[in-house]
Amino acid sequence: MALTATPQHTMLGPDDPPPFEVVNPDSNYPVVLVCEHAGRRIPTMLGDMGLSQDDLKAHIAWDIGAEPVARHMAEMLGATLVLQRYSRLVIDCNRPPESETAMPVISDGVSVPANSHMPADQKRQRIDEIFTPYQTVVDEQLAKPTCKAVLSIHSFTRTMAGQYRPWDIGFLFRDDTKTSHTLARAFEPFVPAARIGLNEPYQIDDESDWFVPRHGEAKNLPHSLIEICNDQIADAAGQSLWAGWLAQATREFVEKDLK
């Protein structure tokens, strides 16, 4: 895989893993899964980014429970899954890299010292060594002739900036209304309708989102960004349960909309 311009002095060292993992890369299942906030690794060079261990385990650093849910779904469906290993505090791979929220100075009220007054060359390292390789691999998987749709698996926190969020799951979209509505209806046997959100807990826009505008819409692929409340998938039992529900909803979507 060819990368874009590589900095002369790299950020990722020999002990740092690649930014992505591809599960079932040769799958012919028509839906590809992605998980931009799967991991919370910090490059060795960045230490702890000036944060406590509690902060680095919290929702500001990654999407709690999203990776195991996505892995279970990939196994149940036999689908390709692309995981991103590094903390969203290093660089958020679901944000335009030039966005202020891509390398946040403050996240949900927590200051991120390593991101404050960052030189341009350090920002470029994070883009070139994490963001671009990850997006390139996603592009490659979505370009497969067998790929007919893409779903992005995320989790959200029950309370954000002091606001309570009543939904257990949300399906986010913009132009492609059909996919999210099909998935939401398929989810009604599992979760009360009032706890299923459409474009909740937030709205998609070009300034602060990447997956929907750049992978779903730009490639004209049916898509949905799926947000699960992390209190539902904080343990193995919840992760397995919700993955099973999502796998069933995905199968119904494939039968209804992709055949």
C-alpha cells in the first residue's frame, strides 16, 4: 500500500502497531464494516499525552465497546471489518484532518496537553502516519466489486456536556435516508422505538464528520453510522448481545435493500 508523503522523522516507532487491522479481508459479504474509534493506543513518542490513565480509558479516548461489537458482527456475518487502533485524541479518523476536533485541545471538558500549540509538522505526522493509511485501506475495501454497502460502528456516552441522551442506539445519515430507516425498523423487536434514534445523538455535517460525507456519500454506497450507548456494551455479555442484534438487522437490510 502506498502512503502519502512520509515525514523525515516519523512519529510511529518500531514498537508501535500499524494504524489499522483488516478482519476477513477476502470476504465477499456485501456489507463492509468500519470502526474508526476502535482503539486507544498512543504512539510511544507521545507518552501519555499529559493525561491520566482514567482519561485514557474514558470515552474521550475511544469508543468504549465498539471494537468487540464490530468484531462479533464481522464473525457472525462473515464480513470484512477495518479497525483503527489509535486513540481519537491522537487523531480522530472520523473527522476531516483540518478540523479543530481532529486533534482536540479539549475533549468533553478535559484538556489534552499534547495537542495544545502543536507545530504543523507534528500535525502532519499524525495525518500521514495514522489518518491517511487508515483511510486508504478503507477506500481499498470499499472499492471491491462485492462491496454494496458500508456501516460504521461507534459508541457514545450517556451524558455529554451535561446533557442526558435517552437513546440506546442511533442511526446517523444525511442523503441516504433509506439505509438507516431500514436498520432502525429492523431493530424494533430488540429495543423500544423511543430508545432508537435517527440522527441522534448528533447531526452529520461536512465540518465535523468524515465517514458519511467521504465514504458513504462520495462513493454512492448505502451507508449508516451506528452509535450504541456505551452503557449497553461495557461488558462482554452486552457486546455479544448487541452484536447479535446488529447482525440480524444487517441481514434484514441485505435481504430487503441489496437484493
